[in-house]
Amino acid sequence: MIREEGICSLPSSIQTTSHKGKVCILHGTKDGIVDVSYAKRAYETYQKELGEENVELHLIEGGNHGFSKKKHDKEAISYLEKFAFLSD
């Protein structure tokens, strides 16, 4: 990650790790630190590598970088609980 003027930017090509399990990506649509486009690109990259059925992308509407509102936290936790249950 490259830090420019208080905002993080990622290289144009996202490199995933050697991870071969399921992936769940959560990202706030109002994230002022990492643009939501990076989550979308990571999602597309993982889909190509792992298959569509092994990757989830959940955009938290109005959520910022740290999901600072309780409703955003609840939404994120709900997605993570479902993901953890289905990944067992």
C-alpha cells in the first residue's frame, strides 16, 4: 500500500496470497481511506483464482473505514457470522 496525502492507494494490480480457502470481503461505501474500488477489484481477482462460489463481497452502505456506527458494526458482524458458519 502506498500512502499519499493521507489516503492509501494500492497498485493497479492486486496480488492475492496463496490462500486457497473461502474469502469474505467487507467494505464501507464511505471509506475515506481505502476506496471501495479496491475491494471490488480484490473480489474480482479472488473470483478468478478461487471461483465465484468461494468469494463474497459485502458493501456496507454508508460505512466508513472503521464501521464507526453501531448499525454498520451489526451489519458487518452479521455477514461474518454467516460466513464463519458456512465455512466450517
